[in-house]
Amino acid sequence: MAWIRTVSRAEGGAELADVHNYMREVGGAGAVANIVRLFSQRPASMRRMIRNWELAMWMGDEPRATREWIAATVSRINQCVY
């Protein structure tokens, strides 16, 4: 299994703290998911990843439940645990 070092919010400085706040605004949860933390070494990439997730899951006319179902189906087909 691959291992990628992540940077904590505390050691990441203001830019990473900003991205964590953005994730909390978008996701509505107190914690940042591990799949998102993988991008913590490059906060700008992390922000783009979160924005892409935001657009895929929250924008558009399809109900969120439909989009979640499609995402789960694609992950299952690809044998992705996330």
C-alpha cells in the first residue's frame, strides 16, 4: 500500500489553515477527510481538489443523492475504497 506524508493544519501555516476552513465551509463537517489530506503538502492543489468536489457534488440540477450514487458506483467499479 502506498503511503503519503500529510501536513497537519498546525504545521502547515496560514495557507493550509485557510484551505481547511474552506473544506469545512463546503463540506459542513468538523474534520477533513483523509482523501483530502493527501493534498496537504500542496495547499493550492488541495483547494482545487476541494473545489472540484464541490462542483461535482453540489452544483447542477441532479439531486445530490443521484450524484452520490454515481460516485459510489464508479468507486466500486474501480475497486476504490473511497
